[in-house]
Amino acid sequence: MSQLSTWVQIPNNSDFTIYNLPFGIFQNKRLSPRAGMAIGDKIVDLSVLHQEGFFAELSQLPTDIFVRASLNDLIALGKPVTRKIREKVQELLLADNESLREHQCRGKAMVNRKEAKMLMPVQIGDYTDFYSSIEHATNVGSMFRDPENALLPNWKHLPVGYHGRASSIIPSGVPIHRPKGQYKDPHMEAPEFGPSRRLDFELELAFVTGKSTKMGDSISTSDAEDHIFGFVLFNDWSARDIQAWEYVPLGPFLGKNFASSISPWIVTLEALEPFRLSGPKQDPQVLPYLACKKDHSFDLNLEVYIQPEGKSESRVCISNFKHMYWNIAQQLAHHTVNGCNINVGDLYASGTISGKTPDSFGSMLELAWKGTKPLDLGEGVFRKFIEDGDTVIMRGFAQKDQIRVGFGEVNTKVLPTK
Amino acid sequence: MSQLSTWVQIPNNSDFTIYNLPFGIFQNKRLSPRAGMAIGDKIVDLSVLHQEGFFAELSQLPTDIFVRASLNDLIALGKPVTRKIREKVQELLLADNESLREHQCRGKAMVNRKEAKMLMPVQIGDYTDFYSSIEHATNVGSMFRDPENALLPNWKHLPVGYHGRASSIIPSGVPIHRPKGQYKDPHMEAPEFGPSRRLDFELELAFVTGKSTKMGDSISTSDAEDHIFGFVLFNDWSARDIQAWEYVPLGPFLGKNFASSISPWIVTLEALEPFRLSGPKQDPQVLPYLACKKDHSFDLNLEVYIQPEGKSESRVCISNFKHMYWNIAQQLAHHTVNGCNINVGDLYASGTISGKTPDSFGSMLELAWKGTKPLDLGEGVFRKFIEDGDTVIMRGFAQKDQIRVGFGEVNTKVLPTK
């Protein structure tokens, strides 16, 4: 990719460069919820550009398409449309392009990000959580089952996944309450009830589908990316004590469904193209419907920080999306191979993204190894799990030469039980 | 309840008596999707009654509330409103009430059920499946784990549940395709891929919530029924071979999410009031948040029929909702005790409703005991699981003296793999 420069001032290490241009829904004191695109410290108000005729080439674009409360209808117009919108904005922001830079609408079109509130980018119909990191599955299997047979027999044959709760997915900035529930630790005679004592985050990435299917239809690994619009960071909040007691035999339920948090900007697949790479070698060979003809992994740096109340933030995890054993094309092909239909705006989380080294584990459960190795956050603060008042922040970005594309962050404060 | 009679002709053993009056969404050649109420062989077109001013007492009713494609907005107006609508229709249909009977709009207001197509009654946000029949859990535990310890340790302490797929829930009358997927029977060295060889139904009942909550809030068992609008029959289609291979450790996924079928009429809690009774005694005592002050079980007869292609239907199961160990108030209290928020239109299925006797088991897995006792359907037809061309029909009704209230049916034909 040739180097691009823009007339918008981009702070150093900004996630929102001219190469990125993610889609989101924002509002501020003056503006109702609407679609925007992040660039530096600004948001491009797409409705203003549309009003002024900058998208005139896209004749089928409804007048109010950018002033709806979610991106679903926009995304549903299809990749040829959303790609052209992003390319048009990129062209308008180029350093030598005067058409927006010198236009009377420029002030109105470029909104300050600081003054905007970010909302859920899509209305999520169904949400699925996978379990696709071999390091995470091995760590959890070692802790709770058998270190010698940490991976279950099905794990290398299919991308294990389960359905999660869509209603409790919230954007960055919305605090959560510590959940209450039943737990029964091994030493207890009977289950007890109370606030969770082992609240945890899970570092994940999630993709959003942009093209629906009908019941009975399947998506091949080759076609899968046609159905994927883009990615967000995903914090799959987990109450380990509640989960451990409830999850056999039908899977996680109240240990997960109290909240999941996402970063509000959807980074498109197009923006991540420079960071594509091949994933880990899969052995044993997968069944033909899971085989891939091209690379579907991405080199994305991921970090988790904890900020205890009144203290500074401390980085507790450095991981990378490229570690994932199962890729997004395999996940979507598997999800639909039985004819399960998908909709625009559905969300698919990766599962906890752990790497090989202890500082790359994507959850407190693994980082502090079941509470046996408390993390030193500095300033005399140690953590086995997340405490009330803590803010958990996840960040993600990709970098290659001059090109940087990032997700911003998902930032969530934990409040006491309500 | 005093005996009521109506001027509408009600066929013998009709589920849709003057005591029932369930809500649904229908359309026909002439009419766009709209809200109706079933009575005998007719549907009351609620939009006509509204137009003619029959709901004038309900001043807050939006003009177009009955001509929307789902009942969500109507239900969201709250029980005081929906209850009054149902009571008003009941009053209008009474034998001695002339106001609709002799009104010029009567022909337009009373639509033939035979000529109507029933659609999904609600747009489902999230769907949860419980596992609340002790007989079903014991049967499955005996078959796949240990007959001596068939129930898992958590089972009697909490209503086990998990999240399912909302996108693939379809109304009665829509056929499904046999799902494909991975399976690995014990004798296989590696997993294989193909059409499921063990397609099954699960006889369930599902409730629809009619009042939402905010994240962090919980619903007590005493308040639970305020949030429950009504019930439908629910066929939780299951591919046993796919499910068995995939479900450890995170629960069912592709073995379930290809389809679930519901009956299209939502029978209100009010209509089921005469059939309320106390459920099975729970021992050990449940935690305080699951304790109930009143009865939340219902005496509802449930039946399953199989109709092989070109043959007559044969009844394979007679069960009853009263067998359920965990009731709806406990299910909803448990679901929200961690602060999980719920929305209007969410669906909560009971789990397979099996009774104590072998003819009351609610799935082929149990009825034919893992394929070891094929069912004789007559005419020389035997079944271990469901075959292509079979239609599975579930029916449900309650009867007490002269009062009969029923669900109609959920009727689904299985087509070959697509």
C-alpha cells in the first residue's frame, strides 16, 4: 500500500489513521445518534457528507441512512456500498484533496471525538462465543480437568462455540455491577449465594456479519469473508465461581450473561488487509468443509490494562490475535454448516486470546493461575481477580511500517453489586 | 369461573374457546400481517375492532398498534392494556352481546382461520432453553453418564439453562431441512461429516416475556409472572449425533441451532389461571431467591404425533407440563439474579417435558431409548429417530369441567438435507 497523508491532524500513535476509517454510531449534545467514521481526534459525520452530495455516485443510498440508531441498515446495503463509502471518505481526507477541506460544511462534518458519546454500533440479533485459542483451552483444561489431557477430544476437529446473551452487550464506557449468584466451592457442603468472588475479564475480538443467509444454507470458508463486515474488541466478562458451579452439562449461563463489553468502532476487514497472515498449522487435518484456500488470520496486537480506583493503569497482558488456532472463515463455515441462518449485525467473539507466555494470557484466571499467583499492579496493589472500583481497559492495534490501524479501546468500570 | 357462552360457533374440542383468546400475527391474501385473536375457526382482526372504536376506553392505544408485523409493541404496552383488550374481546363475543354480533363490520372483523397464514407472533431478541424436567434430566443422565448418579450435583439447586439461537426459531407449518454436521460415534477413529443420522424432537413449552428490565436488576419469584405474557408450544429440534460430539465443555451448539419450531398463538397467563397448581416438592430446599410464595405450575396436557409421508399420524407421547421440577417464576428469578437484563419478546423454553412413564417421555432419544426400542407407528412403520418426510406435530390443551384452553399445534415437516 502506498503511503497516504491527510489534511486532518493525526496525533502520534493514533489508532484512527487515514488507513483505518472505522464505522460507529455516535451522538453529542447537539446531534441525535448517527453514523460516523473516526479519523484522528475527529469523527466524520457521514450524514453531512451525504446531505452535501459527496456520495452522489451511490444513487441507491437512502436519504436518512446515516441518521439511524444502528449501522444495521447501512451494513445491509452490502460491501460494494460500504466499501465505496469508506473509499470516498478516504479520498476526501487526502492531503491534496480540497473538496471537503475547503468546503463550507467542513466544520459541521468534522465532529470532536472528545465531545461525542459512542453508542452500540449495531443492534445485535444473535451473539456467539467461540473458544478458538489453543493456549487458552489448554490452560483452562489443565486447571480444571487434567494437565495430561488438557484439550478435549473434539477441540482440534471443530471450532467449539456456544450461544451467548445479546441483550447485555454494552459499549465501552458503560459501567457494570458485580453479579450475584450461586457458587459451590469444593470445600462447601451446599451452594451459597452472594456477589461473585471471582470476577474476571476475557480478552477477545469479535466480528460482525454484514450479509444474512436463509435457513438451510451454509457458507463455505471461501465465501465467509464476504459475510464479515468488521471487528471490535470484546470483553467477555465472566464470574468464575458462578460459571464453575453451573456449566455442566449445558455450558456457561449466568457466569457470562450479566455483561459483555465492546469497543464502539467497527474496524472493517478492508482496513485489516495489510495485516493478514497464515494461522498456526492445524494437525490433524481438518474435515474438507473447514479447509481454507487463503489466509484468514491477522497480526493484531492486543493489550489489557487494569486501573484500580484512584490509581494509574497497569498493563497485565500483551497478546496477539494471530495466535488463534481456528480462524474466522472456519468459525463462520462451521456455524452455518448445519443450515443455521445468520443476520446482519450478529456478533461472533473469538474466545479468550491467550499466547504461549504467561504475560500473554487473556484472563485473570490464567494470568494469576487460579488465584495462586497474584498480579503486582504496582503502588502496593495486587490482584487475583477484578475488584470493585477497578476499570478494565482493552486496546488493540496493528502496525506495519508506516501503517497503523487500531480499535481504540473498550473501557469498563466495575461497580459493587446492585 | 362461571360458564360463558359465545355467539361464535365453536367446534367440539376446539382449543380456541371463549376462555382462551390467544394473541397471534396472521396474514391472508387480502390482509397484510396484523394482530389477531383466535376463536373457534375464526380470527378476530383486532385492527378492525380498533378502527370501529371498540377499544375507545384504552385512550393510549396507537392507531396502527394492531397492524405491525409482530406483537412486541403491543405487549410492551403492559399487562393492564393487553388484559383489557382480551377482556373487551371476550365481552364482545358473549352470546348476549349484540354490539359486534350485529355490527356492519362483523364480516370484516371475523376472518377465517383456514385462509390465514400464521407468522411468528413476536420478534425474539434472546432465546433461553432450560432443562427443568427431572425425568428428562434423569433419563439423559442415565443413558450418557451414570444411571446411579444420573442427576448432576447442581441440578436440584438451580434451574440449569443455556442460551440458544433466536434467528432459527420458526412458526408451525414451516418445513426444516435435515442438518449436516460432524459426528464421532464411539466406534469411529475420527469424526465424520454428513447429514445427521439421529434427528430428534424435544417436546417443550416456552414463555414470552412482556416487560423488560435494566442491566443489574433482578426479578423476584413473586414478581416474575408480571413479566410473563404467555406461552407457546416449542419443538426444540435436536441432532443427537452432532450434539454428542460437540457439547463438552460449552454446551449444545450446532446440534440445536439449525431450527426450533413454535405454535403461533400466544396463550396468555390469564387464560391458564384455572389450571394453576403446585409443582413437585423440591428437596433439598432451594436457596431463598428461588423460594416461591404461590403456585406457578400448570396442568397442561401435551402430546406428540409423528406422521410419516403418505401415512396417518400416530401419537408417540402423552405428557403434562405439571411434571416440571422447576417452575417459570424460578426460571425467570434465576435468569436475572445476576443482573442479566431481559426484553419484551424474549423466549424461554422449559426443556424437554418428560413424565414418569415411558409413553410420557418427550423426545425420541428417550421414547426409543437411544435407538434400542424402536417405536411402532402402525402400518408397518417403525422409528428410532425422525426420518425425511416425517411430520412432527405437538399439541397441548388444558381442560377443567367445561373450560378448555389449548395451544393449537406446532406442525413441522422434515425435508432431506439441502
